[in-house]
Amino acid sequence: MNISQTVLENSRVEITKAILVDLQKLSSYSGEPIAAVYADNLLRTMRKLRDKYIHDPYTEVVMALHDALAYSNRWIDYNASQYQGAYDLLASLVNQETITNLSVEDSILTLEDLGFDTLPFGVKLDDSQDGDSDEE
């Protein structure tokens, strides 16, 4: 491992530590006004991770959580146990030497199981429309 790889990993670890601290604080202060400060900091730090390490598999999981929290300020709707579950998940991922695509998929499904809507931007299809508009 060369020096640039070591610096890269250490920087990612520092960003992750900040994310974990904010998740822990959100877990502690969920439902209280001060939670907004931690949510804001968490979302900013998540975007910083995305900007620096866009191709990192860990970033994919973090951004799935980011989308669940940021969309329509849904971070307000989640409770302490959900934040603790996200904390535990991210902490376990950061300790893995390699994160596979399967790990990423499983992690995102775990976030879904915790109640986070990781695909809040989805389009709802209207099944009531008739596809044959030519028939009249």
C-alpha cells in the first residue's frame, strides 16, 4: 500500500467517523429540535463523502441512506432505533476490508428493513389508464 492509498483510506475513515457521530446524536435526540443541527451536519458530511469517493461501494450505501433522510426532510420521521440501526450497519461496513456488490445490496435492503425509504424519488405508475387510447 503506498502513501496516497493510506491517505485516501484515512480521509474516508475520518468522514465516516463524522457520519457515525451524527447518527449517534440523531439517535439520542430524535424528535427534539436540536436534532435538526445533527441532521443538517449529517447530510452535508454524506455529500462530502459522495463528492470525494463517488466510486466507493461504501458511498453507495451512505447515499441510499442520504436519499431516505433528505427527501422531503424525512429525517424528522425516523426514530431513535432506526438511527441506531443505521449506525450499526455503517459501523460494520467501515470495518470490512472489502465491500462487494452483494454487501452493498444487502446493506441497502437492511436500511429498507429498518424502515428507511431508500428510493423516495421513484415514479408511481397509474394502472387505471388504458394503454389503447386509439380505440374510441
